[in-house]
Amino acid sequence: MPVVSSARADGEPGRQAPAVAVPPPIARSAQAYRDHLAVERGLAANSLAAYGRDLRRYLAFCAGRGITSAAEVTEADLGDFLAWLRAGDEAHKPLAAASAARTLVAVRGFHRFAQAEGIATDDPGRQVRPPTAAKRLPKALTVDEVTAILTSTGGTGAAPRGLRDRALLELLYGTGARISEAVGLDLDAVDLDAGVALLRGKGGKERLVPMGRHAREALEAYLVRARPGFVLARTGTQPAVFVNTRGGRLTRQSAWAILRDAADRAGVAGDVSPHTLRHSFATHLLDGGADVRVVQELLGHASVTTTQVYTKVTVDRLREVYALAHPRARG
């Protein structure tokens, strides 16, 4: 159990004391909220797990303050909880603004739910604002860096694992898929003849994305020459496109490792993640003249505002080229 604040009345986190067991009333309310997220809102498993972690931390904080139900929580309590997240304690490192804000989003959602369900008469989180994180532009690789990473896995004559790794990375970069969408892809969601893949994104939303020639050829080589050998010894059917050498569905962790190894072999420095390929996909499309709303659809963003961060990347690149190339920009 985490260590939580024992003070409450003066609005300060106060003396640290060992947490106590979470009282059943607030624990039941939190479970009802998680059920609501899973059944009624259809959140993906990864999102549900994140909400669960955030709520467990919040419930432990409430228990340490003697709060037994959602109806007892005040706006001051939530303010203290946010301060505790940012400050940390002996058992927990301080959270960055973005992480604290994400946790507060889960907690505010819980209290909105509690009010809507009649568990509480008020919503104490209504006026509590999350900390503002510094805006960081997404990192994008150059086209040459992406090419080096992709080719480091080998070509069409590669060993079976190389064929799988090349197909995975080509799909990530060629479609802008999230890592969870790629490892969750099933055989019946891929049409190589039409060159499209059906990706299941956040909240179970599906979108049809085109695949370029390189991704199609890499997938075909893997599906014909490598995947059958991986699943040969497995009993029962396996619908997953990407599998490990024992025939089971490839995990997110294994997919991360595949990309890290490829980046190391290619000599690409820095923290290269599957999301880096997604950022690069979007940035390269916009650099090539694609409309931001088309990129929004390809990425599966609910709002174009989320996609517009990539336009800042391309504007910075335009400024750089202009400064180097225009005769009246130099000197």
C-alpha cells in the first residue's frame, strides 16, 4: 500500500502515515465506475488498466484520510491529492505534470459518475484543474533514418524472424498504426489484394487504412514464408497476423524490442519507439503535401486538434529550409 497524507482540514498534504485498507463503500463505487468504462464506454484493455492504476492510487489516498465514500470528498481533498501527486513521498516519485493530469482526469471522471448515479450529491472535481504540461513537439525521424531501420531487418531473403520484423515495422510506418493496433491485427482484417488493413483503435473504433507497396510486399513475404512455420506446432487456430516463434500472438513488449534492436543495428541514436514511427508517418505525409484532415483520419484521431501538432513540426522544417536557402534570409 502507498504512503498517503493524513492531514485534511488545513488543505495541506501534511504528515505522512501508512495507508489503511480502502473502505468498502468507496471501493464499490470505484468498481462500478470501472464496469461503466468497460461495458458502456467500451474502453480498450490498456486504457482500463491505466484507469485502474490511477484509481487505486486515489483510493489509497482517500483511505489514508479516513474518507469512506465518494460523497465525503471535497474540492480541497482533490486539490491536496493533486499536490501529493506532484510532490511524491517516500514510496512514490513525484509525477510529471502530464502524468498527474492524466491521473486527475480518471479521478474527475469517477466523481462525475458518482454524481450521475446518485452516489454523491455534488461533483468535487468540477473546479479542480489539472496541471498544464509543457507542450513538446513529437519527435520524427528523417526518411533516411526510417529506411535504415526498416532495411536493418533484412530483405525478402531474410530468415523467418527477419521477415516478421520487417513486416511489422513496415506496417507501423506504412499505416501510422499504434503498437496495440498492430499486435492486435488479425488475418481477416488484412486484404493484400486491395492493399488495406482494418485497424481497431481506442475505444474499439475501427478505421480502414491503405498500405503502401513496401508494406504489402513485406507482409506477403512474412505470411507466406515465415508465419506458417511459427504456428506449425501450435494446437488450435491462431488469428493473429504477428506471432512469436512459438505461434502465440506477439506482445507489445516484444514489438518494442524488435524496433529497438532494429534501430540499434541501423545506428539510429535516441529513444526510438513505435510511437516514433507513428509520428514520422504523420510528419512525412504533411511534408509531402497531405491535408491535415486526411492525416487525422489515417491516424484515427477523434479531433483534428490532436493532429495539428504535426503541422507545427512541418512549419519549423519550412523555416529551417527557408533560412538556409533564401538569399534575403541569410546574414
